[in-house]
Amino acid sequence: MITACYNHGEYIEEMLESVFSQTFADFEVIIVNDGSTDNTRKLLDRIRHPKLTVIHSSNYGPSHARNLAIAHASAEIIMNIDADDKIAPTLLAKAYQAFTDNPNAGIVYTDAEFFGAKSGLFELDYSPRNMLYENRIISQSFFKRKDWQITGGYCEQLRFGLEDWDFWLSILELKREVVKISEVLIYYRVYSDWRKSRSGRLLESRGKQMDTWLTIFHRHQQLFAAYPEDWENFVAHAQRIENETFLIRFLKDLYYKILRRISSHE
């Protein structure tokens, strides 16, 4: 299991408690402190456990932190778990069985549930076509280390977010199967202040969203082109983004930020 941690040290012990309570005993945990500016380093340095390895790094973003953790991992099956989330005690056992039962599985994921500022199911309806429009597989999922090596891992160009979506698309390009365990085994933290989460901060900036999507589109054009009925829409969307002038982009981003802030206070 690997974790990229940036300024979420206060949740680390809660996350690790759920990990160390697993019914499946053969696992390791590698946490990369991605240049946190709070007390994360101090908190991590006082935790001692035989299954835990902590690496301190400068702040290069979650993709670099995850790749660094995987590079130090010895396990053949990898799971990313964010520092502020939790997992059910049987998650590792059931995921391992899913890979055993499905030799061509490239991604194993489960149902998830919100906790914190929001409750309820985190509903993700995966299909290969749906994945082209937005990420439909939770980042806290399992994959094989050998596929990480083949694909080149998490794209470090994507510093603002959606690197997990890009990585799943890379695995799909290898013609691997996606296996879902239809049971809530992941608990995803939600914040009352969306600025505390990286995904929330990405949603504040239309420009960052557009640039991130454009990078993913260009990296996986062959996958997008496999759906001719959608291809023209994807190409047109990319051209609109690329043809925006600096002024138009600035005004659209400003308008988008105003709407976001108004909606967050309603």
C-alpha cells in the first residue's frame, strides 16, 4: 500500500489504524511525505511499525510521491490510499482474491462511502466509454506493479489533479480487465471547506481543469479514438480550449471562480 501525504498528517494515524486492522497480513505500507509544510513530518517520525516505511521528499506533487513509493515497494499488487481516508478490515483479502480469480485483472476497485462533512455512497458507474468523459474508478484502487512499470506510472506532468484518471486510462490501454467488488470497503473523507482537498482546489480553477483534461486527451488519443461516435466531440472540445486567447481564458476563469464561491456559500 502506498500513500502520498501533503499536509494531512493529522489523519495519518486514523488511516493507519484501518490498514493495520486488516485480516490479510501479508502487506507493506510506504508513505511519502511530499514536502508537507505543517507538522506532518514530526507526526510521521514518531510512528513505529514493522510494516511501515516513511520517505521524506521535497514537494513535487502526488504523482511523483506515488511513483517514489512504488519504486521502493516489494509487493506485486499495489493499492493507493490517500492519507485522510480509511479502509474496511477485509479489503486487502478480498482484493487479493479478486486478482487470483481474474488473471487478466489490471484494476480492482470497490464501492465507497463518504464520511466527514458528507455521508452516503460514492457512486461510480464504470464503463470503458464512461471513463473517457471523467474518472469512474476511485483512486483508492488496486493494480499490478508490472503494469505500473509498463505504463511509466503516474504522470508527473499532472500536478493539479486527475493523475489517477490518467493512470487508469494507461492501464486500460494495456487491455487489462477492470474488476469491481460490490461492497463498501473504502471510506472517502469529505471536507466542509472544499479548499482543504486537492480535488476541491482543482474545481476552483477552470483553467487548470481545461489544461489537465487537454493533457490527458493528448496522452490517450488512441483510446478516445476507439469510440468514433464521441471522437468529433472530443476533438472539438480540445480545439476550443487550445484556441482560447489569454484574455478569454482569464475572463472565463474569473467568472467560474465567482460562481464557485457563490455556490459554496448557498
